[in-house]
Amino acid sequence: MLSNKISTIIIDDETDGRDIMQTLLKKIPEVQLMAVCDGAESGIVSILQLNPDLIFLDIQMAGKNGIELVKELMNLQVSTTVVFVTAYDKYAIQAIKLAAFDFLLKPVDPDELHAVIRKFQAKKLNSLHDSKFDDLVKHLKQENRIRVNTRCGFILVDPSEIIYIQADGNYSEIILSSQKKEIVTQHLGALVEMLPGGKFLKASRSSLINLAYLRKVDRKNRECTLECDGEVFKVHISRDLIHSFDRILNS
């Protein structure tokens, strides 16, 4: 199935109804007609096999009618979008109760059909955006990544990959375990609030280290040594914070 097209199925027990609908749909470039079915039974088989985006379904059919077909799809927990097509507008209320996407009266007006297609395109686009946003939020929650601003936008950073942060006023340089360095447009205080407590320690007013990478503290020279994948980093410790290292490391 082409992802940029709306896959459709026609289900109608009348030859004229199928032929007219098929002709109209083939004139719409955004639509891909997957199957044309002459009744409910063949329609259900095609729906289960092809999983179409949109079904144009006649209501008044011999044997199982369109409304009964939709009820069966509900029982099978098949999620699809149905447009009822019929010459009998008395079925409109039943269609609405069954949460039909739309309703077309025979003979089908081409303009009304185009309006249904446009309506579905808008629904599909909104659903896609909602789905992508939900996936993003879920992913962020699962990964516990933080969003930090850059000059051009933002990046997502896993706190466990931060070796240390060196700040300079309203800008900060984040040194990552991937050997990347990211310049972000946030001061150190803002970053501290975003990071998990107990895993980071301020070495000075302008630097913050990840304790997971701490290997050595030199009290005499007031510096600490961080190591990641064999690479060594030296970070200065301010006089008033040297004792905080003792408290943390001895706790």
C-alpha cells in the first residue's frame, strides 16, 4: 500500500452502484482502490486481508446489510473508517449511531465525495501528528532524557551520558560520553534543576560533574579527575566546595 494514498474498498451488491463509485474514486489521485466487493461476506474477507483506510459501504444489501457488517467488524475489533453509501436517507441516524465517518446519498455527488476525501485526509493528518507527539512524550518519559536549548533549537540529552558541564555566563558546554561537546543557551543553575539529584556535584560556580565518571580528587591542587572510555578530564574544584566532595564520597 502506498503510504501517501488513501486505500479504499467498495462494498455494494448492485453492479451500477459499484461501477459508478469505482469511476468516481479512480478520478481522485489521492485514492488507491484496493478492492470492489459485491456483498458483505466478500467485503469482510477483503477488509481483514487488506486493512483499508476507508470503506465505502452500501447499507441496503441482500443477505447481510451494511449495518450488520459494521457490527460484525466491531465484534471482531477491526478498526477502520466507514462511509455509508445508500439511496435511503432513513439510515442516516443508524449510521451516526454506529459512528460512521460520513454518509453519502445515491446518486453520489462528485463534490460531496471529494469533500469526504478531504475530511478524511485532515483526520488522518491530525491522527498522525497526535500519534507522533504521544510517541515522543512516551519516549522522553521512558528514556528520562532532558531537553536543553541550543542556538538553533534544542537537543535531547540522557543525563547518564553527561561527563561534566562547564558554564560561561548564560552559555554552558556539555561534554558527553560520546566525545561530543554541545553548547547550550542555558546557565548552570537551570541545568542543575533539570538533572537527577544525587548523581551530579558542583565542582565550582561554573562547573558540574557526573559522579559516575569521577576517578580521583586532588585536594592539594584542587582538581578532580574524570574518566570515560580511557579519556581523562581534569576539572577545577573551588576552595569552598572541596569539602563537599569529602561529604559525598564518604557518605
